[in-house]
Amino acid sequence: MKNSFIIFKPAKSSMQSGLLNTKKWCFTNLSINESYKSPKFGWDGSTNPEKKIELFFETLDEAKRFAQLNNYNYKVIEPLKRKIIKKSYAQNFIKKS
């Protein structure tokens, strides 16, 4: 049985406000059933060395083409639209009655 893969756009880091790392499409292995937790140290491990391999592509079409050329089963997860709330610093000091 061939591995399954997913193609998605990574979410932005919660530690920063920038969106730089959300522009490219990520192609990664979907099989996560081979994970285990170390009883001694508590870290997560895997017997699959390909689990954390991620390839990045500029466009969705490039990622799809790569999967099709290599006969991989893949699923595309479309990104959700961001809800942008426009606020200004001055709104922190407006008196509410």
C-alpha cells in the first residue's frame, strides 16, 4: 500500500504576527499511525523516518504535479480565509459609557 500525502498551506506562527511562512504549499506524509510516546522521557517518537519530511512548493499546481509524477495518493486541504479586524491603538483609550 502506498503512503498518503497531504498538500496544505501552513498556519502562521502564534508567536509572531508576520505571514511570511504561509505563502508556500507544504507536501507531507499523512501516515501518523506509527507514533509512540517514550515512557522514560515523554517525547513523541516514530518508527517511520519519512514522517516529518516536508517539501515546499511555490504554487499548488507544482505540488500536485510532483504528486502525480511520482504516483502518490494525495489530498489538498484548502486554507481558510483570515478574518481581518481593523483596529487602531487609539481604540484602547476610548471611554465606554
